[in-house]
Amino acid sequence: MPDHDTDTLAVAGLHHVTATAGDPQRNLDFYARLLGLHLVKQTVNFDDTGVYHLYLGDAAGSPGTIYTSFPFPDARRGQVGPGQASTLHFGLPDIAARVQALRDQGCTLHPVTRFGRQAWALEDPDGQPLELTEGPGGLAGATLWLDDPTPTAALLTEVFGYVEIGREADGKGERRRLTRPGTGPGREIDLYHQPDSPRARSGAGTVHHIAFRARDRAHQDALAGAMRARGLQPSERKDRSYFESIYTREPGGVLFEIATDAPGFATDEPPEALGRQLQLPPQHAPRRAEIAAKLPPLDLPRPA
């Protein structure tokens, strides 16, 4: 049983997911032009300024809707497996039109049923597994592939406030679905276990980490304390310009981030111009010309 007030600690859901990708233009074209996500920030990997960090979600850049990528042009293909967030779930308001557009571009989609709801399964150009459903637009959730889902389920339900709503088998393994009660994006987490799974390998087409929402620093600190009480080791707080973050490996090996909602993506450019210009954090701003010269140019999608 939890030794703290789960209602106080409960997160609203996911803040964002971050994937490793290959060619940046191909990655942007797929998620913006084919899935209809909005580019809300183009910046760089703060630890490797030769690589973009692209953020896409709803037009406002709302926490919970956000998919982000580190697109390395020469990245080798990874392997999805246990210890990773394996499949990303997106809700799209015009699902029929999007499915047809994807097929017109040569994408292979398979209908699947998850807990009584139809979804379309496919891979992005780098091999990242995706599932698309009808929704308001942006990230809907993620599947975590785990050797043992039970400790992860306990963390999510007893600390993060998720509720398990069902289990089902697909012939290869078992899936548990957890949700955060209420409305809004990024509330769905599936825990998947498949015996004799292939080993995971990081690379293009795999998820680097998933991030959950913290209301503010106090909420973030409370979550860190609850995780330490369970033997986890959250990192020190890191400033990511658009949110502040702590990181930890959950019991199944998936990298969890806890990210604050504030200050948000409009902190360095107006809401109506999100994603239109390269933005750099203060520590890298003096090197703007040098950094920009090393990044491949992007053909940006037209703003809605």
C-alpha cells in the first residue's frame, strides 16, 4: 500500500515522449504533414548541439500532446524490446483522412482492437511502432514493454495516480491498460509483456524516454521523494528552457522524466509563431551562427 497521499501526488498524465529518429526532414514531414501535428519548437539537443530537438503537438504546445525527436541523420536502426516505451499512441481528429493519406504515401497500416476500441497500427519511417485512434490531436499515450509489468504498475497506480482498467492477450503476450481519470491528452499507458522477447537496442525508431506532468517544483519534489522511498534514484533538477525536469529509471528499465508544465513553449517566441525559428537556450545563444551552420536546413510545414 502507498505510504503517502496518492491524490496529492497524482500526475495529470504524460507531458511528452522523446524518440530517436533518423533524417530530420523525413521525421518532420511524417509527423507534421502526414499525422497533422504542429511544429511548436525547433531547438537543439542541449548536450549535442549538432542535432535538432524537434517538438510537435497541438497548436498551443499543450503538455500531454507533445512528441519530440532527436533526429540523427546517420543514426542506425534500433530494436524495440523490453525496458523501453515501445509503441506511441496518437489521437487524430480526422483519423479516416489521415489513414488514407498514409496509405497514399505507401505506409502499411493494420487495424487492431485495444480494449474494445479500434486503432490503426503502423511504423514511422524509422520503424517506430505507432497506434492511431480518433482523438483531439496529439499524443494519447504509450506502451511500455516490460519483462515484469507488476513493479511498474505499482509505481504508476500507487504514486502517479493511474488506474488499471483491464487486461487482454494478443496471442503473443499480455497487455494491461492504465489511465488517468478525467479528460485531456496523454492519459493512457499500456504495460506489455511478451515471453522470450527480443532484446532492445537503442537507435532510430526507438523511444529515448517518456515524461510525466508535474504541476510545479513542489509537485516534482514530492514525486521525487516518493520514488526515492521506493529505492529509485531521481536525478537533480535540470532546466530544459520550456520545463524543468528530473529523470529516473523505473523498475522495468524505462527512462522516466518528470517535467513541469511551466514555463511552456511560448517563453521565447509568441504563441502564433511557435516553431518557426530556431531557438537556443541562453548557454548556447552566443554560438548561434556556428550552431545553425552545422544543422541541415528544414523545409517547415506551413502554419495552420
